[in-house]
Amino acid sequence: MKTYKIAILDDYQNVALESADWSVLRDRADIAVFQDHLAEPDALIERLLPFDVVCAMRERTPLPRSVIERLPNLKLIASTGSVNASIDVAGAGDRGITVVHTGYRSDPAIELTWALILASARHLVTESNSVRSGGWQRTVGADLRGKTLGVLGLGRIGSQVARVGSAFGMHLIAWSQNMTLEAATAAGAILVSKDQLFERADFLTIHLVLSSRTRGLVGAAELEKMKPTARLINASRGPIVDEQALISVLTNKHIAGAAIDVFDNEPLPPSHPFRTLDNVLATPHIGYVSEGLYKTFYEDTVSNIRKWLDTH
């Protein structure tokens, strides 16, 4: 019986093997776990050449056609999440490579969005750092009650984020390219124009899927319409916002701040301005990084691989 080689990529926290029972694969597979991230294609290809199965954690390591075509042993790509836009599924199919996905739930992303909003509004990192360094109160926080929450996208995540805003006593407004009055009303929000969304929001939170239509949707023109007291929250996808335009308005203090979990390039380059701007709260794409969701991801991955092995 053939022994297959399995690579688990980008296990930053070294928890993949603890999050599911991989022992059911041991008789038929050798498993290698990689905690580090390789972005350079040649280095990635060299690493993956021996492997029959690659386990990808969301979009951390893209697998375009140009990489897939140079991996002659690859037979299965097991991705976490219900979709993965960074994998060329057609390119894999052309080479007879199977691509499988896992279950997903939105709760962790919704919860992190509110962690970002609250931490940004009340300057929690600044105040915590002050206490750690021997200081005391340094800032005056922004209130939520009575303020306007602008939601860019009212889908699975955005609609629930809006409901939490309502519980805080916030006024809800929303817009997206396909939003209907019925959808906005169902989420307790008022449908406004794109310009009005940026002009009126005290907190503007983004919840869209990255696509050719949404890439760069939030540019300099939109950001410059925001209030000087407003805050931008992005736990969706980095390229939805024009990164240079956002850096500009933050550097010039045109808006009060931004709380960001997603970036154009991940991991974020060491010298990136988001690491040092004093009005930026940046987290390392942890919207889906929770014990429960990791358990779902890796248990489903093991199940997917086991089913595939049973047919080979």
C-alpha cells in the first residue's frame, strides 16, 4: 500500500496536529508540518516537490497555476474554508488534482470585528501599554451609543455586525453595490448612497468578498469624505481598500484611526507603516483564528483526506 506524503502549511501557532485526530491517517501517510511561511515561488515549489497532498490554511499560501504546474507529485489540495480564491482550481483540475474544502462559520469574524471597533474607540492598546510602562490614563475614548455605524456589505457577516451595533444603541446605515432596501431593513439599517455612507459614518466597517468589482472599492475619494473623527475597520480583505490612500489619510490625520486585520501582503512586511502609525490598530489576520473554527477546519481536513485516500 502506497504511503502518501502530506504537507500542512502555515501552521503559525503549531496547533494543527492538536486540533484534530490525525492518527486515522498514520497508516497511509507521512505528515510534515510547516510553521513558517514561504512567499517566494521557487522556495515554495522546492519545499512542496515531494508531497502528494498539500493542506492550505485559507489564503496564507497562494497556489496559482504557475506553482501547481511545477509540482508533479501533487494529487490533492485540502484547503480550509468553504472557498479559497488563492487556489487556481481550474489549473489544478487540468492536471487531475482534486481540490477539497471544509466547513466554515462566521462567528469568529463577527466577534473580532467588534473587538477591533471597541479597542479602537477606547484606545485599549495605548492604555494597556501605558499601564505596562508604569503610566496611567492617556486618552479619552469615543462613545458608541448614538453614533452612526456604517456597514459596507450586509451579507452573512455584515448583517450580524449591524445587529450588534444596534444593541449598543448605534444608528445603522449601509450600502453595497447590490444591496436592496429589503436587505437593509431586515438588518435594521437604513440604505444610503455610497457617498452618504462615508460622509455620515462614525465607524465604517467593511464586509465584502474580494472580487474584481470590490478591489480598490474604497479609494482616496471615499476616504476623504469621512469625518475627521471617524474610524475605518477592515476585517474582510485588504485590497478592498486602496492601501496607499489609507496610509495617506492616516498619516495626515484626516480620519481618527483605522483598525485593520487584513492587508495587501501577508504577513505584513516588517517596515510597513501600519506597524508604526499611532492611529492604527493592526492585528495579524486573526478573524478566523479561534479554537472552535480551527477544530472545524482541521477535523474536516482530516475527513477530506481520509475520504480521498479511501478511493486511492
